[in-house]
Amino acid sequence: MIESSFEAAFKKVVSPSGRRAYWRSWEFVDIWEEMVDEIINGYEWSLYEYEDEISVRDDLEKALESSSLNQFHDWSGLVRRTLAADNKLEDLLGRGAEIRDSEFWWHRRIPPHGGPDFVEDVKRIYGICLDTI
């Protein structure tokens, strides 16, 4: 498959590794949107998995901070989708407890609720009681 110049530029900026090295730009955004919906509906997996999965937003941040992608028409739609998901999650995390000092808002706070495994992990690791969904 021939990679578009936008996809090549995106990968150069993001420098994804592991399984993400094979993702297309839109897959990063799809995964972020799905993650946000999972968190809003009560993240059901472990805290370890939460931290791993939420890190996809770190990759998107690299792209958002890079002016080199602004020249591509494909990028504007992905930016809109990313920021729309951000708005949904920021509102929820604003009601959650702060767990660390981080430059990224999505790492600073934990959602106020989750599934049983997530809630148990947060209580064990941070001593914070969340609502179970």
C-alpha cells in the first residue's frame, strides 16, 4: 500500500512505536474517540490498561502541536474530531480526583467512576473511592 504524503508526515511527527507504528492517522483518532466513550460509560478494564490506552492521546498531542501538518486538508477533520472527544472527556475528568501533576490534562485526573476492576485498582493504588458503574 502506498502511503499518502499526509500519512508519512503524520508518522514522522508522531513517531509511533509498537502496534501503533502500523496505524493510520484516522485510527489514532478512532481509538481516542472510543476510549473517551468507554471512560464516560465507565471504563471496565484495569488501571494499567487505562494508562496504556489513554496514552494514544499523547501521540495525538504531538501531531496537534506540529505546525507541519496544518498544510494537509486531511488533518483539519481529524483535529475537529480529536478536540470534540477532548471536550467530552475534559468535562468528566474535571469531576474526578487529581492523581498526579502532569503537563497533559488527560493524565492529571482520574474519572469519577468506572467498572469494578478499574474502581478496585484506583482504590488499591491511589486510595481513591470511585463510583462503580
